[in-house]
Amino acid sequence: MADQQELSMIVDSVRALCADFPGSYWRDLDHRRAYPAAFVAAMTSAGLLGVLIPEIYGGSGLGISVAATILEEVHASGCNAAALHAQIYTMGTVLRHGSQAQKEKWLPQIASGEIRLQAFGVTEPGAGSDTTNIRTTAVREGETYRVNGQKVWTSRAEYSDLLLLLARTTPRDKVAKKTDGMSVFLIDIRDEKNQGLTIKPIATMFNHATTEVFFDDLIIPADCLVGEEGKGFRYIIDGMNAERILIAAECIGDNRWFVEKASQYAKDRIVFNRPIGQNQGVQFPIARAYAQGQAARLMTYRAAELYDEGNPHGSEANMAKLLASEASWAAADMCVQTHGGFGFAEEYDVERKFRETRLYQVAPISTNLILAYLAEHVLGLPRSY
Ligand SMILES: Cc1cc2nc3c(=O)[nH]c(=O)nc-3n(C[C@H](O)[C@H](O)[C@H](O)COP(=O)(O)OP(=O)(O)OC[C@H]3O[C@@H](n4cnc5c(N)ncnc54)[C@H](O)[C@@H]3O)c2cc1C
């Protein structure tokens, strides 16, 4: 964990790095739907992406509060951290449940950025939010597994060296609990591309490099299995809380960016011979978005603190993601309204950030599923699905 002084040094260095990647950089990538290679390289060289990897494996082991601080600042600077957070947290499943050999082989290379682990294949077209209904199978054949099936929305598969995959190793109707019988695999897709693995990009409303992945008799070594066969669902759930905290931090960064951008514009834009921000109809929505962001921020860093202390944090991580994604979207909508017609002009970056931040109420988990979790597990209401 970092003390306050270390934390503010990290914030300053993230801000300074992000200043080299202004709106024009992101607009250009957005037009070309291109991967932010230079940005990822700069953040990697600064040692920021190994923040959750323990020092013995070459990371800084500073914890999730620091990771959240980094990602919040990236978004508050107008940048987008999707490719960063994937590299920061996806390895958590290997760290917590992988063999010593897997950790020694992969974690130092992930920490240094030599290897990209940025692709996480869980969602399937036929299963959606009902993860236990996945159909992708991995069948053991001696020292290998044969993988067949299809994933959707596997982001960055084209730019990642490794893929963390959830597949069924025992059919759903042959296990006592539907959450049993799924396993996690860490697959080196540099070798596998075009040999039983096909990646197809999906065109989306913003630049996210997301794909469909098809497995057609893909043969992988048995030592790709992470942890015990059949226990993969539990392993993936463990990692999801970390992801929710980090996504919440990105939303808070977006909220800050929109509030700052709108405040500035409301001070500068003169209509009817006075700044538009002098009108309560303009300033109140900005103030409300600010308050929403600050409240969500408290919940997010509370969840991060509990996570770092090793205390239960499931409900806080879920509430953080819920509140922060709503705070970022409310701020995005407010920011467009404050800018009037210029909210639609690309050069202001508002419309780009607006498109980007809409994602977080849908992915990595949709708001309804969080509400269902809180209703059932925190409030004791009957399970609704
Ligand atoms: C850009 C992008 C990137 C993504 N990246 C990844 C990735 O890298 N890896 C990965 O595995 N996945 C990824 N996803 C998938 C993402 O996690 C899912 O889209 C998300 O979990 C929602 O699942 P779904 O799209 O199948 O929606 P569905 O499950 O089909 O749900 C559709 C709607 O119905 C609602 N709904 C469904 N069931 C219920 C219920 N019982 N009660 C109330 N409401 C319900 C949902 O809340 C949602 O609003 C990504 C998605 C997007 C759009």
C-alpha cells in the first residue's frame, strides 16, 4: 500500500504522462478504430501496469487502491484506460489460483509488459449474463484439451498474447451445482491464431477493439489449466470484484472530466450577455453531477480499502460500480447539454467520452444484475432469476 505522499506522486506522474496523449490522439484512434499502442507503451514503461503484481514477480504490489487511483486519473485526464485495466487485473486469476510454474513463467513478463494479457473470454452469445449456461467446451485428451465453441465481446483478443478463457469441462446436466464443471485456461494465442482459433472484430459505437472468438478443435496443452478443473467459475467471480472497483474508478475519472469540462465551458460561453453558467438551469445539473461523482468515489475507495485489507468487499464493489457508472453517465449527459450544439462536435471530445462512458452500465456487468445481487445477497429478497 502507498502512503499519501507516494499516492500524490503517482497521481502527478500519471497526469504528466497523460498530458502527452491529448484529445487529438484519442480522436485519431477513434476514427481509425486503432489500438492505443503508444499510450500503453508509455504507461508500461512507467511501471504503472504491474501495480497488482507482487514484487517477487516484478511488479510493485501496491494494491487495488493505487490501481484505482491510476485509472481514475487516466480517465479524468480525458484518456481511456480499457487496455490498461485489462493488463492490470486479468492476471489476478493466475496470481490467486495458478500454479507456481504458471506464476513464475507469466507474471514477470506481464509486469514488464513484454507479454500482453488483455483478453478475457467469458461472455457467449447463447448465455449472456447467465454465465453458467456457457457452451464452449474443453475436453481432456491425455496431455491436451480440445476446445470448441464461441465467445462474444472478447475485447482486445487481436492485441493480446494470452487469453484467459472460461470453458465447460463437465456438461451442466452432469454437475450437482450449475456453477461447477467450468474451468479457466490461460492460453498463449500467439501460437494458436489460425489453428483452430478465429478472431473476428465487432464494429461498435466506440473504439474498444472487441471481438468474437471461435474455437474449432483448438488443441491446447493441459498445463494451460489454471487451478483445479471444474472450479473455474469461483476463480472468475473472485476476479470480478477487482474489475468492478477498477471500472468504478474509471467512471469517477470520467465524471470528473465531464464536470470540469462543463464548468469551464459554462464560465466561458456568453449568451444573452452573460456566462451560461450564471443560470441556475445550467449550473445546478453540473453541481448535481459533481455531488454524484463524489458520493460514488467514497464507495469506490471504501471497496478498494476493504479489498486491500483482505476483508469482504462484494457488496461495496458492486455498489461502487453501480453508483459510479450512473454518476459518469449523468455527467456525460449533463456535459452534452451544457455544450449545446458543440456537445456534438468531435473537436470538443465530449461526444467521444459520452459514447465511451455509456458502456459501463452494460459491461462488465449490467446494472440490473448488480441490483439483483444486492436484493438477494444483501437484502435477503427472493432470487429473481
Ligand atoms: C464493448 C464491450 C466489451 C466487452 N468486453 C468483454 C470482455 O472482454 N470479455 C467478456 O467476457 N465479456 C465482455 N463484454 C460482455 C459484457 O460483459 C456483457 O455484454 C454484459 O455482461 C451483459 O451481457 P449481455 O450483453 O449478454 O446481455 P444480456 O444478458 O443478454 O442482457 C440484456 C439485458 O437484459 C437484462 N437482463 C438479463 N437478465 C436479467 C434478469 N434476470 N433480471 C433483470 N435484467 C436482466 C440485462 O441487465 C441487460 O440490460 C463486453 C461487452 C461490450 C459491449
